[in-house]
Amino acid sequence: MNLRLEDTTPIECDKCKGQLFKEVTLIRKASRFITKMPQDSMVPIPVFACHLCNHVNDEFLPPMLRSDYVEIVEEN
């Protein structure tokens, strides 16, 4: 990919307007009946949270999980 920094736009935290983010992990449980494993499995999903206020912008969540985490994101 031939991408120049000046061709990009910054992303800000929707809550505090900060521009620094850290990677955090959302963990989901997968039933052993679906995975066919002897026990339930943990599925890590990396997302970004604001370094200043820990808010997770909606766009950082996987689309199919956004409605599940709206309340959590808004509380932070």
C-alpha cells in the first residue's frame, strides 16, 4: 500500500476528543456445544480504547457486536 501520512485524517475519541488509543481486548465465550471442544472457549477480540478516558468508539467494535456494547461504551 502506497499511503502518505498527509492523505490520512485523525480519529478522535467520541467522548473526550483525545487522539491517542491503546489496544484492549474484548473477550467473548463460545459454547463447547458450538466449538465441539470439551469445554467452553474464550475468544479474544482486539479493540481500541481512548488512552485518556478509556472510551471505545463505536467504529472500533466489530459491526455485529456494536448493539451489544452500546450501553457499556456510553457508560465509560
